[in-house]
Amino acid sequence: MNYAQLLFPDFSLILSGYLVCRFTALNRTVWAQVETLVYFLFFPVLLFHSIVKSPLDIQSASSLIGAGWALMFSGVALAYSLPYWPWLGRHIPVREHAASTQIAFRFNSFVALALADRLAGPQGALMIAVLIGVCVPLSNIFAVWPMARHAQRGFLKELVRNPLIIGTASGLAANLLGLTIPVWLEPTVSRIGAAALALGLMAAGAGMQFGALTKAKSLAMSLLAIRHFFLPVVALGLTHLFHLDPVQTTMLLAFSALPTASSCYVLAARMGYDGAYVAGLVTLSTLLGMLSLPFALGVLRSL
């Protein structure tokens, strides 16, 4: 399979967003509003719909869920531990670490959902929706915790206000209760989801920044190495440990190599941290995703 060709539509949308933002009147001011709309409305609806539309068999998906959680905890443990590494810790600024730890273990769900159907059809889309559903709450908890603790802000208050947690938690609850979206509402919700994917990818491109990356370089390299190299390698081990089937293996490897969430810098800025530095890391992660996804799906998948 030609993974470069497979990934081209999504990364071309990211590139389009960057070019439109930089070279037209649709500048960063416009895209900041688009990003807010996608983050607080369109994307929660997309997550809810992706989880609710297909019945979820918890028993058959339990191995994938366990592997997803193990992968998430691995990323969190590696990222949280960076200040305690004897040869690296003295180069890790505390405040920047609190804001950017999330880079290592959060993931771009726009890219995940856009890729899943092309990789493995409807079954792949369901598997990615399951991973998003069980991992988004955890990833947001671990992203908010160090910033809330360092800034002495209300941890639970930040969590209950997070739209991604609201969307995924309500979607999982509705699925397990057997609730569905009414037929007359399905076309509207589907179109909102399609808009969320396209606008979300373009907003990720529009938000790309490089200037603030001149500081805390050791921190930046460490977090990006965890996100784009160590997590795919860990994921390969987990596919064997949890005895995942071929579709689940493909989805977990793709999930492990995704660019980090474009909303990382929105969360950091909203909580009073250096959003520009985190935005630079998101930019590099988006670009590195063009390498890590083929690495995971092509090189590691064949092992």
C-alpha cells in the first residue's frame, strides 16, 4: 500500500490551511474563530456521531481498548518523567514542561478519523472511534493536570468544561444505552462531521508556527521523539501482547503515530501558558506525522 498517497489528501488540507492563512486575507484572526467553532461545536458532534452510529461490542473491543490505554499511559509516563532524567532534567523548564507535556500523548483525531476509513473501511472507522472514545478523556485529564497544578487552577472545573470529554463521554453513554440519532437528524449531523474534518485539518495548518521553538529545544526534541518514534515502537509490542487482529493492529499503529492534537496550543493558551511555544511543537508534530505514519504502517506493520 502506498501510504504517502493515502496520507496526501489530509496533509494537503493542512498545507492548504497554512497557505490560505499566510497569503490571503483569511488570516489568523479568521482561523482562530474557525478553530473555536470546530473545537467547541463541530468536533464534539463528530465524536458523538462516530461513536453512536455503530453498536459497540465492549467484549470484542476489549483487547483494543486495553492496548489503547496501555499506549496512552506509556506516553504519559515518558512525558511526565522527563524532568527527572539525570542527563536531561536540568534543561527542562518547569512551566514549559507543564504546558507542553500533552504534545507527547495527545493525538489529532481529525487525521485519525480521516485516515481510518481509507485504511480499513467501516470496521477501521469504528475501531478508531473506539480508541478516540476511550482515550480522549484520559488524554485530556493528563493534559490538564500539570497545568492546573502548576497554575493552581481548578482541575475538575477544567475537565467538565472540556468539549471533547463531553462529546466522547456522552457518545459512549448513548452507545451503551442503545440510543441512536433520529433518521431525520442523521444528514445534518453527518454534514457537520464532514465539515469538522475539513475545517479541523485546515485550521491545524493555519495554526502552524515556528518562531517560538528557539527556547527549550531539549524539551521539544524529547516530546516529539516520544510522540513520533517511541509510541509507535511501544504500539508494535502491544499488538503482540494483546493479540490484536490485523484490523486492530493497523488501527493501533496508525493511532500511535498520529500528529499531536491541534488543540494543544488552544488549551495551553486558555490556561495562561505560552501558547506560541506549544503551537510550534504542534507544527513540528504535524510535519513529523508525514514520516511517522508511513514508518508505523509500512515499516513496523511488516515486522
